[in-house]
Amino acid sequence: MYNCHGISFFDGDLIHNASVDGLLSLNLENGIVTKLFIGSKEPDAYVAVHDGKIFCTHTGCPSVQCYNADKSLAWEFKDKSMKGPRGIAVDENGIVYVANQDGGNIIIIKQDGSDHKIIKIDSIPTPRSKITILETPIYSIKNWNKKQGHKNPDTFEEQDIELERQLYTLNGRIREINKRIGSHSPEFSSDISNTSKYHCGKDRKLKTTRNYEFGLYQDGIHPGELLAKNWLKKISEQAKRDCWESVHKPPLK
């Protein structure tokens, strides 16, 4: 078992840092692991591969090395601004980006390692995190058993009624918690429900009943493809609003 840190994919192989073993190459077709005898042998060293060249960080002596396809050293970048280099990436033009952890910035290195510039983290637009507890959508024990071929699925109607009551209570608690933390969950059950009103009894009181379109489920429990996509869209749109757009609102004038 190797102590794997950075990892990158190139030409059918996974190139990764294994601490004391340096860089290793794992062939995904035959499972053979090969030592490359290059790169840092310290923890928290990361690697990227671009156009046949291997780029890796070195934490002990803060630096970045670029190796040719024949494993010879193409160039090495060192600078006093580099403090705790971690993640590394290379764009399509061969420009190298290094996460300078202890420096609190991103170092951008020229293709040949001859020059660089620094971007402060504060100037990079980043999303924030926000906790939201998702409500549990309604599902049907009766329809589940019907899908499984039960001879008399109607016997589960009472369980469905009790399940709906319990889910109503559960989701009410979830809404209370979300409200306290300044969040809210999409109402998934609203996508499959509809209400109808009718008069009942001698006094003809108006009553309301709620019905659910369980035909939108695969089996009464798991959503069908269209419903699943709709719910995923709701979650994605809320995450975008809560964790990204709220950070990048234009300043008030």
C-alpha cells in the first residue's frame, strides 16, 4: 500500500507521489507499478502531467520541477515567495499554477520556468459553503410492493397514511432547523402532489385532500429519470444561489 498524495493521468497511466518512493506510474491496463526515480520523496508533494512532461512540487526545499519525457530535468523553479507548495496544475498552454499554501497565494509560472507572477487568494472569487438539510420527499410503501409483484398491495394503504404523517412531522422539524441556520430546502414532494376539494357529510363541509403522482417514481420509492433530473436541478440552482451568487453580488450604490 502506497502513501499516495498528488495524482495525474497520462497516456493510460496514473502518475502519483508515494512519499519515500518518489513518483510512481500505475498502468491501468495491467496494474504494474513502476518507479520513475524522480520527484520529491516527502509527503504532500503533488504532480501534474502535460504534453509528456511531468511537473511536481517539492515541500522540503520549496520548489517546482519540470521533467522531460525521458525523466531528465527540464527546469526547476525556486523563489523566496514559495512557501509550502501543494496542488499543481498546468493549462493547455503549458503555464503552471501552484497553490502556495503557507504563502496564501497562487504562483503562476511561465512555460519554461523562467518567470512567474503571484495572485493573492483574496483577489480570487471563490464560493462559500452553506449547510442545508434536505427534506425527505413522500414515497409509497403500497406502490413499492405493487412494483415488486405483491398480490394485494392495497393492504399497505394504512402504512402509507402513517408514513405521510411521519414525513410531515420530520420535514417540519427540518424546516425549523434550516430556518435557525438561515437556510431552506427545496420542497421535493410539491413536484408530485396536487390538491382537490370536495363537500362531505350532511352539513356539506368543504374538505381538501392531497394526492400524489407516484407514477413519476420508478417503484414508489426511487424517482424516475425526469423527476430525478428535476430534483437535481433544484438542488443545483439553490447551491448556486447560496454558495456562489450571494458572494458575487454587485456592491450597493
